[in-house]
Amino acid sequence: MLLLLAPAIGAAQNEPCLAGTDSADCGIKVSLNPPISSSDQVLQVPNEITVDVPLRLHATKVVVLSGPTGTSVADAFKPLAEIKNFKKVDGNSRFKTQMKDCPGSDNALEVSVYSPRFPYPLTVNIQPFECKQGAPR
């Protein structure tokens, strides 16, 4: 049994994300359509959230959470969507979901990427924003 686990542990230790030699986001790209406006930080809903994860990370699911901004608020985040299906696009696993409503008074999104290669989810934060329902201006 130890012989079977050794290659998996070795591969995980060589992963640039765990070794700290990759970018902070490990190549994970989150895009919103329509994007958050840069002038007033407004997130329009409905919105399509696309998460591109490099295939080398072997992502099995992505969870989109919402919560407040600030310190000591990690426990306040609530799941908005769990995405298990993806398409292979340009060397990435592409996960997509629709955000149809504003998440209450929350003004931050967190995208957690799960993979059997990592002991914890890889997380990308999107904050702060003000959510507005309706068509973009």
C-alpha cells in the first residue's frame, strides 16, 4: 500500500501550487459575464461565472460561495453553486454556472477548486462588490 501512495505524494509535493513556485492563483482564472464594473464595483445579475482550471490540477469540482468582506468572516460564507461538470478548453477544465440572484447582503465571492491532488481546496476571492439585479446599464 505504501508503494502505491508514494508516487501520488511525490507528485503532489512537486506541484508548483504546493511548492509556492506558481502564481498565487495557481493559474485559475475566474471570469464574470457581464464583468464587475471597474468604476463602481457593481456585479450585475443574472451573471455567468466561468472558472478555468489548468488540467494539470485535476479539478473534480468547483464551489462558488458568497459572504461578507472583512476579517474573521471565513465561517460566514455560504455555497451558491457546486459545479462538477466541465469541458476541456485550451488546456483548462472549464466550469460554468449561472448566478441568477444577488446573494443577500453579501459583497464577496469565493471560488473553491477541489482536486484529489491537494489536501485543501484552492481558493480565489472576488471582492468587494455591490450586487444589482437586472439588465446591465
